[in-house]
Amino acid sequence: VVLVVSGVVLVVSGVALVVSGVVLVVSGVVIFVAGVVLVVSGTRRVVPGVVLVGTGAVLVVSGVVLVASGAVLVVSSVVLVVSGVVLLLVVGIKDVVTDLVDTAALSSISQ
């Protein structure tokens, strides 16, 4: 049960990372475009425009890294959840078989 709960928590964390990364990418693209507009619009705005372009590019790269790490976390967490469920099923089936064997042994002894 702990494996399954931990896996679900990690999946939620991974999804949050992916969403944060997407927000960063979108923000970076907006800032990048604003910088390009400043660069194109006039000579006095070239330096601030270049700064905005650089900032936007850094945000986009950071967002892509966040999305990738979030995706890795989600995939590994899903594996953890599946492992936990399989473990629960195996233990549960083993308990059921043990109970059946014990019941059969008790009934044969009582006869």
C-alpha cells in the first residue's frame, strides 16, 4: 500500500513539474517575442530587446528541462504504482491460497 500511495504522490508531483515547465516555456516565448519586437522596433531599444530575447531563451530551456524531468518522474512513479499493485495482488492471492489450504486441512482433520 505504501508503494502505491508513494507512487501516486510522485505522479502528482511529476504532473505539477510538467505544468510548471509548460508555464515557463510559454512565459519564455512571450518574453522572447517581446524582445524581438523591441530589437526590430528601434535602435534605442536594441539592448533591452536583446536582454529580453536572452531571458526568454533561458526560460524556454528551463521550462523544457522541467517538463522532461517531470515526465521522467511520472513514468518512474507509474512503474512504482504498478509494482505496488502487483505486490498487493501477489500477497493477496498467496493469503487466499493459504486460507484455502488451511481450511481444507482443518476439514480433513476433523473428518
